[in-house]
Amino acid sequence: MDINETLSDGLKRELKVTVPAGELNDRLAARLDQLRGQVRLKGFRPGKVPTEHLRRLYGKAAMAEIVENIVAETTRTAINERGEKAAMQPEIAMTDDEAEANEILAANADLTFTVNYEVLPEFEIAEIKGIKIERPIAEVPDEEVDERLNAIGEGSRTYEAVKRKAKDGDRITIGFVGKIDGEVFDGGSDDNTQIVIGSGQFIPGFEEKLKGVKEGDEKTIEVTFPEDYPSEKLAGKPATFDVTVKEVAAPQELKLDDEFAQKLGVESLDKLKEAVRAQLESEYGSATRQRVKRQLLDALDEKHEFPLPEKLVEQEFENIWRQVMHDVEHHGRSFEDEGTTEEEARAEYRTIAERRVRLGLVLSKIGEEAKVEVGEEELQRALYEQVRRFPGQEQQVIEHYRNNPEAVQALRAPIFEEKVVDYMLELADVTDKTVSREELLADDDEDDHHHHDHDH
């Protein structure tokens, strides 16, 4: 077997591989020998089918399998022996001349193919010790606990029917038929819907026009669907709704007491408050973690500069761009609305893709050098979380992960990343800073998720 490097340019490599016809023939003979013991053919005793006959029947199929195996094996071995790591699955190019391909499949001609790939770049990890990190910490204010309790209470508030005109806070039960240009549209009708006036459940303008109605009223309401409405068929369209009012009900006093807590399965109001506070503290903790992680990733990004595999950047960019175009098409957003152009947006998202790939490689190498591993138990926990998200489809979800190694890798990557972040925080110079709730939870001015939500 002959392997020649035909290109070495930056991270790009191309190898030309030649496998002599003799080796193909030897492999084919061995495979046919194996088949001889397995096939049952009319007119032949088991194991006694002549080689020529087997070759005529199975030669081409067996050879196609042999070629596939040789290509995979050779590619893997050649790259390993060169001490390289391919950034992505190498691209293989073989002859597309049918006559030539048939000669190879008949083992009469040498098999030649080229392997194109990019190698992972070599780089040194910058010093992590001494990276300065400010950890913002906020206390959960009592009033936020009360706000959250009230919101829970709203969900279980009771209402009583009244024979008066509807006002803010009332719950109205209606039937309605929605039309666009006089035609009834899909999903625009219901004969029993409850709306609390002022809750903003329906499209803007709808609830306000129900103020003043009473039981038994029939009314036609005209509204326009918002430009960013999820259904593009309806977005920005004017519509009419023929509404029948079935009931107007007034909200009853909300009593946040032990009895209310017990209805939710908690022994007392104090215990419910504790649970709500713990939940808010956990949300604050997540926000603190995000900010700390962002500072760490920013510092790593700043300290590392090395060439990136183009194909990896391209793949990352495509993933981001697909999401951007989905938002443009389905939510009626445009580049102009965001004060940019498609060309500028492409350039910006390419920079983001480069950052993600760079950080992915850096975190991967730090984790490797620090011997960070994701245990079987941690993976099982992550899988269990996924399974819980799809009640009734547990078996399908488990099968999906069992059959897709890349899906398992997608579960492993974020766990690995968080463990690498923990390892770095041990080394970094972290100081705590008390901040207000607003500061902790505020969106940053810069593009706050595209730059940083990084999964390698």
C-alpha cells in the first residue's frame, strides 16, 4: 500500500492512497472463503461451492464492502501514524469513471483514492492562574418572594359568576369564530375559552374590547395580528372575531395562608415561602454562574490566537445562521429591524462561530490536560433529565440515544464544559461582589447570548 502527501497547507492536508490489485484479490479470496462456509446454494453440498461460481454471484458486492473497509481503515491508520488529529470526518474522493470502478471491483486494477482533511491546530494553553474574575452576588429581596407567591396564587384564584358588565381582572368565558377577509381560518375558533381581562393572554387589543360586555352579549371584535406573530399566515393580518359571551365572573379574594399552602402540598405558608426563596436563590445562582463563566471565556478568548479549521468554523456558522434565518422567516424579523444588513450580520455571526470553535478547542485541551472526565453516572443523570422532558415517549428517547453516538456526545459536552469551568475557577483569582438584583439579572448591552452561549 502506498500513501503520499499531496497537500500540506496550513491545517489542510491531502493524501493519495494506492492499494495494489493483488491485495484486493487476497482480501476477496479470504472473503469468498468465508462465504463458502455460510451460503446454501441449490445443487452444491454445504462448503463445496466453487470459488469462480461464488465470485460471479457475490464478487462485486463483497468487493464493494472490502473497498469501503479498506478506505476507512487506511484513512484512520494513515492519520494516526502521522501523529495528527482530524478536525472533522475526512472527505474521500474516488474515481467516478464507471469502467475504471468496475475494474477495481473485479480486482483487476489498483484502488486509488484521495483523503482530504484539516488537522486540529497545535497551540499552548495560556496561564489560567491569576485570571481575575468578579463574582456578582445578589440577595433575594423579600418583595420578590411575595411577588412570586402572588403569581402562584393568581394561578389558583377562584372566580364567581356576576350579572354585571365586565371590568379589569374579571374572567370571561366566551365562544368565538375568527375570520380573515371574511374567511374562517384554522385554529381561530373555540366555543369555550376563558380570558382574564388585563392578563395579556390574547393578541393586543382583544381583551380591552371585552370590557363592558355582559353574559349573553354577542359582539364582533376587530384586531390585527402582531407582525411578530409565530404563524406567518396570520402575522400582521387584520382579523374579525364573532364573540358570544357565556359568563362574566369576578375574582374572589386571594388568601395566601396555611390552607393555600396545603392545597399546593406544603404544610404551611412559611414552608411555601422557604421553597419559593430557595427557587429564586437557585435562579440567582444560575445568573451568577453565567456571568462568571462569561468573564472566564472572554479571558480565554483574549489569550489564545491560533489558526482554526475552516470546515469546523463553517459548520458552526451554518448552525447559527440556520437559527437566524428561522427567526427571520417565522417571526417576521428583518435585518433592517435590527439596524443591520444581511452582509453585516453574516460577518458578525462568522466572528461568533470562530469564537465558539476557538473556545471549544481551548476548553477541550484544558480538560484533556487536567484529566477531566464525565462519569457514567453523570451521563445517566443527563439522560434521565432528557427522558423526563418527554412523558409517554421514554422508550423512544432511550432508543434514540442508544442508536446515536453523536446524541450521547451532545449530552456529554455541556457536562464536560461545566467541569472544566469548575477546574479553572479553582485556579483563577475570584473575588465576590454584592450587586443589586437589577444588576445581576440585567441583559448586557452587547449581543448577550449569541457571543457567549457556547457549546463545544
